[in-house]
Amino acid sequence: MIKSNKKINEYQIRQIIKFFNSDITATAISEILKINSNTINRICKR
């Protein structure tokens, strides 16, 4: 995954939560939304 410093918007956060509730892995979510999987895991630990 290419590193990016772009901000994650509210829509993307809602999509991450929706996908996690659908039991999709952080890796799959990161590929769909083009966001680093570490960022996704960090958001979902909150």
C-alpha cells in the first residue's frame, strides 16, 4: 500500500464501520477504500 497523508472524511469512516459490521477484514476494507489497513485498525479500536 502506498503511504498517503490525506485526511479520512466522515463518509469513509462510516464505510469502515459498515464494512467491519459486515465482517470484512481490515485488509479488504483498505483495498476497497484505498486506505492503509493500520489506519483502519486504529479507527476501529476507538
